[in-house]
Amino acid sequence: MQLFKKTLNSKLVACALLFLCAFLLLSPQKDFDLSFYEKRSSQLLDFKGQMLAFNLDESGRLKLKTQSEDVDPLYLKLLILTEDERFFNHPGVDLIAIVRAFSSNLIRGQRISGASTLAMQVSRMLNPKARNLKAKINEALTALSLTSTLGRNNLLDLYLTIAPMGGYLHGVKAASLRYFGHEPSTLSPAEAALLVALPRSPEKIRPDIKENLKRAKFYRDEILIKAYRHGLIKKDVLEGSLKTPLPTTLKPLEQNAYHLGHFIFANAPKEHIQEKEFYAFVDLNLQLNLAREALFFAKDHPQSELSIIVIDDKSHSVQAYVGSSNYKKVQEDLTQAIRSPGSTLKPFAYAQAFDLNLAHPKSILNDRQISINSYLPQNFDRTFKGELTLAEALVNSLNIPALEILKRLGPQNFYDKLNTNHQRLYLPKGATPSLPIILGGVGVKPYDLAVLFSALNLDGKLIEPKLFCLDREKKRCLTALFKESSTQNFLSPQSARATFNILKNTARPQGFLTQTQISYKTGTSHNFKDALAAGSFKNLTAAVWTGRRDGKSNHHYTGLSLAAPLLFKTLNLASSSNFEKEELKPTLALSPEAPFSLKYLNLSLNEHYLGLNPTELIEFIYPQEGETVFVAQGGDLEIKVQGKRPPFSLIYQGQIIATSQDGYLRLKNAQEGFYEFAIMDKYGFKRKLNLRIISSI
């Protein structure tokens, strides 16, 4: 009688299974939703596949796209062996496994084995639901649809990307980086076995939780033993792997090009950001070396910050992108911050003047004190050089010649020229270009400064460098403007070459006196807020900005003392190559002597060309120029000025000793004597104030 019942049960089971199989194969396939996969983390990678930056998905998961070729082959073999032996043979549902599992579970009276394929697991991961018969059937139907629509290889890539690995980790790449500290392409047998086991019950197997260690070791070892029995690993490998300790903490995950990656993630248009994987031209060795230099810089200058951009002018691509001294502390991308350029725009005014035959490098101009309605523009060192050539004026970064050159160009023309096709110079709302822009009275991004200087190295061609690509084959590459690279004939080859050669004579920073081939320019903004250096060597162009993020004075630090050494270190660390330039005819700016008409340039600066109204100039309320002032012994001298361009600064012996927004300035502990002060406004314009202080009458 029992034998009859057992036989009857077996027949009923067989019939039920045949009906289920027919139902699955003949039912219309289910639609599937890939949004869980599509809303994965974004990655920035180099062209070798090394990750440079990433973000979490919108739900806070680290879910990194992983493909079969990214993973160690042993992992894939273990996964197929233990999770879905007939993966490459069934249509998404393994009918043999279903029959076997159903029979075993019925005979034993409990669940002994399952029949879930990788396709069914992916279906469940994409659309998790309660575990019941209806959900299982929907899961199977979706698995059939996934397999027929995507194909097995794409289905496997889905699994490798979204499989839960414990906590916020999804996918083999994310798990390998956090548990083992390396890419999944080099997994050991013990590591591969653990990653195969984790998705079965990620929160109960993840080894970074102490209570899970025994369970994690059990499941890992079970897979290793099965691998040995099927000839995937040898006995000595098995024995060594069984003894391998489990990872008990998550490894740190560095973002070596954090600012570049997050600039792309945050700003890429919708049609590009859905790509999720971006490829950068970054030279990882250079990027790491510059990041190390940035940390040294931060240690020596705790109040200062920096940014560094390096462009390869041969491939027209960005080779290094450092947005701050330490991305873990400062996430703001300072390569894209609008800062004052100081004097770094002067070369472009000179080059444009050479282009338009308004001046020549050998033109002679008298650098002398001029007075414009009581305004006395001065050079940085507060001295004047007398007669000298424009080439010498540019090398010495003199202000009077630069103002004269810009006056001849016209501030609006200069402003428009640098902004052709893309805004690079920024003025306050409602402001119009005036002569102060050549002295730093304008905003510019350090990134754009690097692009401008690369035009000098490229003999006047302004080429927007490629910042990243949307594919590993470099077929779809975009600039920081999220457009394809474009070329603009910015300057004539002769004018650009002449300016480039002049800048080779710029004073070298301390410690780099022998490096004479670097063509560069420094800049220091008003009140020492920004110190910059930009220039080229061989095929490379770089720009360095240093200063304080809050815009306060970084007093005493100049472009030459702080930014230039970093620029020279950057160009020395980078792998440069010979950059052959064509020989140009010595016409225009390259002619050895200035034409007669341009031999001498007369100063023609006046109030109109400075773009100032008399009411905008600094006015002394008290005391007045040349006045004798009584101050009690050891007391404070109070000065009141007014004007429309605050803040105002009180300068004595080249140092700013007081700054005020409302025009009230104070010299503390004033002593008897004769004093020569300078009062400076927001844009660096100064008026002299000579006083005599007495303490007794």
C-alpha cells in the first residue's frame, strides 16, 4: 500500500512539474524594469579601467558597473558552478533543476535545494517581492524575458553589478574594493569564494560584522571545497585558501581625481549623465604625485588652499586636475572658482597689441609716475623703471605699460576677445570693462587660465582641451563645456610666439634658477588674496592658484613666492615630450626691431580711459594730504576716507595695516614723525597721503 502511494505521489509530482514547465514556456514573457541597474553609481575611470572617482546612487548605495571582463575568471567559474551550472544552456529557467529540487524537497519533507537561476536572482534583485508561489512564477517569467532580450552575457553583467554584498555595497567591484582593497580582476580563490557566497544572505554573511565570521567562513569554505572537487583549484590551493583570514573591516576607497569626477557628475547634461561611466585622460602617476605635493603644501601653509591644472598640448587633453589640497577636507573644486587673476592676463593684452600692430616687443615706453585726478597708479614694488622696452615691461610685470597697452586696445575689445565662444572673464553684475581688468580687477577661473596659456604654447590656437570621454575607445570626447573640442584662431602665430618667448625671461622662483625653458607668468591680486602662476614647458601647460577660500588676505605670499614653485614642481613631475614648433617668418612681432612708427610709445592714460568717474575716486575726509596731525603719545591715528569702491586699505611701507568697509582706518600706537601712507580701494587704485604726526604742542 505504501509503495502504491509513493508511486502515485511520484506520478502526481511529475504531472505537476510538466504542467508548471509548460506554463512557464508557453506563457507570455513578463516586462522587466532595469531602473535599479540604470540608477547605479557614477564612475570616472582612466583608460586602463582604474577608478579615479565615484559617487553613491540616489539611495546611498555603492553600485558600480561591473562586466565579465573586469572580474577574475575563477570568480565566474565558481559563480556558475555553485549558483547556476547550466547557465549557458537553459532559457533563464532551469527545468532540470526545478524537477530535481521539487522531487528532493517533497521526498525529504523539507526544503533541501532550490532551483533559482542567475536570471531568476537578477529578476528578484530588480523587483524584490514577498517569497511566495506567485512571486516565484513572476520571477521565472521575468527571467525568461531577461535572458531572451538581453542575452546571457549582458544578464551576467547585470548580476555582477547589482548583486547585494552587505550593507550599502552592491556588485562585485564595489565589494572587492571595500573588502579587499583592489579591483576584482585579481581575486584570490578565497576572495572569489567569499564574493560568490555573499549574495545568498549578505547581512548574515558579510565578514565586517564580528558575529558573522563563523558563518562567512563556513559558506566560503563550502564553495572552495566544491571548487576543489570539480577540479577548479588544486589541493594545496584549497588548503591555503581555507586558512586565509576573512576581511574584518572595510578598506578605504580613495578618489584620486575626486574634483574632476564630481565636476563631471554634477554638471554633465542629462543626455550624458545617464551614461554613468566616464573616462578621463588623467595621468594617474602625475595625479598622485601632485596630490602628494598638495598635502605637503597644506602642512606648510595651513591657512592656504590651491588648485592645479595640467594640459597636454599635443593631445589637447587634461592630464591632471587637483581641485584642493585635500579632497577629504575641501570638496569645493577651486579650479572652477572665480578668482582675481592679478597680472596673469597681461601677456594676452601685449600679444593682442602686437597682433594689431599697436605695439612691438622692442617698442620703448617711459615707465614713470603719472597722476590721474589725484589717483597715482604704481607698480607692485612701488618703484618706476624709466625708459624700457615692452618686452622688459612684461617680464617685470609693470603696471603703467600694461595700462597703456590696454588703453590702446580698448578694455571692451580685450574683454570680448578673451570671451570669444565662451565666457572666461567675469565682472560684477552691471559693471563694464575698464582698465583695472589688466591689473586683476576681473574674475577668472584657474581652469580657464590654463586654457588661455596653452594658446601661447600652441602659437595662438586656442583649443578647448578634452576633459573626458563617454567611451573607452575615445570616440566621444568632451571638454569642460560638455561639447566636442573646438579650435579658435585666437592670436597670430608670430604674436603668440613672441609673447611666449618673452615670458621665458620671467624671474625664476627660488630653488629653480637654472630652469630657463619654462615660459610663464605670475600674478598677485589686491591685498594678496590670490597668488597665481601659469605657463608651459615642452608639450605641457599648467596653471596653479593659491590663496584662502574665504577670500581674505594671504598676506606676504605672492605669485612668485608661493604659486610659481608649485608650477615648476608640477612641470618637473609631469612626463613631458619634445614639442616641435614650426619655424615662423620673422615678421610682425618676431622682427628684431620695432618699426619706426612704433619705436617710441607715449603715455596717453587719462581718467576717461581708466573707466572711472571722479565720484568713484578715493576722497580724504580727514586728515587731508600734507596735514600735521596731533595724536596723544601712544594713541591711535584715525583716518576717514570715502569712495564708491570699498573696502579701503591703509598701506604703510608696502604692508596693509588696516582694512575697512566704511572708510574708517586706524593706525595703532602712532609715533611722532613724517609718514607716507597709501589708501587703496577694492580694485587696487591708490592715493598717497603724506602726514606729519606730533604728540605735543
